[in-house]
Amino acid sequence: MLKCEFEQRISHEISQEDYEKIETVYGYYPANKELSKDETAEMYLKFGMRIFNDMLPRAQKVRELEMQIRNAKEAIAEL
């Protein structure tokens, strides 16, 4: 989801730093795999950045693990 798409859904602008956190949670938090863009915006409108800040460490860990898996698969393919 683009920053401008998210801002349209919430009807105001947010900082790039906050958007990057939201995007990480949107893309990698395990329970959010089924959340739509609209549902993510609704979550922001209901709970603000607090919920995204709380969810961010787990989303970052999942992103890191997915990168490790991708790198391992590439190494296997090269072998």
C-alpha cells in the first residue's frame, strides 16, 4: 500500500516514519496476512500509532526470518 493510499483512507497526512512502521506491520505481522488496506486504516483510526508500535517488533522479526528463508533458498538453488 502506498503512503498516499493510506492517507486517503484516514483523511490526513502522517509522517514517513509512522508510515514505514504501518507498512511493516501491514506487510509482515502474522495475524495481518488477511487484513485489507481498509481494515488497516480502520485499525489506525481506532487505536492510532500505539497499536502499530506494539506490533512492530514481531513484524520486524517475521520480515527478518522471511529474508533468511529467501537467502537460504537462493543458496540452495546455486548449489
